[in-house]
Amino acid sequence: MSRKSQTGAAEATIPPLEITRKERWAIKWSAVRDRARYRAVPIGRHTGWTRTQHGVYFAHAVELRKPLEARQATLEKELATLQVLLDEPAITAPASSLRPQGTARERHDWALRRRAELSDRVAARAQTSAQQAAVARRAEVQAELDWLESEYETLRELCESAYLVRVEMYSRVRCARADRNRADIPPAPPFDGPVWQSRRPHLASVQTRSA
């Protein structure tokens, strides 16, 4: 099963929840074999087989996290760049001065000042426009950064579900007894998947200083 992230990263493979017929037989065989091998291990505790499964789905979660982390790093660097632009002191456009009626030298000096005034006004308008665009883009970047964390949590939960459905099948077969009700089977060993590492705002500031 594949999933295309909204980040535009390469497709990452999500482990299927469905258990194939071949896999079902392999799980049942492992559970029957482990009835004797792990007789002293209570149901709900890890055996060698469940630890292997945990490692498999932990690795899946790590691989799914990598493109999201790469996108996070890119967005944090952009966020820091935007913040530098927003922190720039405002350019103040001077008030217009009236054209003097004096000597040619006075009119020449005024023309030079007037040209500088117009240049400052253009710069001030450009800065205002750039900062307004930066504010809008910053909101978009922050929204996507928040989405990345929730997206990873969804992907991690899918890995957890794929792990649990297999381990629960294994546990049912391993502890199967004629006098045991299905409801009496203890829960499977939990899935301790890799967590999302939120690096804001420290990483962004470090990247800006090193850029």
C-alpha cells in the first residue's frame, strides 16, 4: 500500500493491515511452535517473535517519518528566513519637499533630494509588500508544520495497527485452550513506535545563523 504525502515527498510504503493467507499460516505456525518454547512467558509479554515484529513495524514508522522530517527542516529554514525579513526595521519615506524658486544650484540640489525621496518611497512600498507576503507565507508554513506532526501520528498509528493485528492473532493461537474464552486473552505487547521530534524554534534559529 502506498501513500503520497502532501509534502510532495516520494511515496512511502505503509504496511498493510490485511493479513495474507501465507502470512496467516506463518503466524499460526510461529505461535504453535512458541507454545513450548515460551511456556514460561505470560501471554501479553514479548517473545522473540513479537520483538521481531515490533522491530519490523518500528522500522516502517522510521522510514515513513524521514520524508516528513526532511520537509520539516526545509520549512523551518524558510520560516527563519521569513522572520528575518519581518524583523527588518521599517523604511521611512521622507515627506515631499516643494520645488524651490531660487537659484539653479538650489533647484539642482532639490532635484537630487527629490530623486532620493522617490527612491525611498519605492523601497518602503516594496518592503511593505514583501512583509505582507511574508506574513501570509509564514501562516502557511506554520500550518504545514502542524500538519506534518499530525500526519506522522496517523502513519505511526497505521504501523501500530498492522503490528497489533498480527501479534493479537499470534497470542490467540499461542494461548489457545479449550477452557479459555477469547475474552480471557491478555492484550498484546504494546507498540512503542518512534515519536515525532518537533525541532522548532531552536533548529530554525540555528539554520539561520549557519546559512
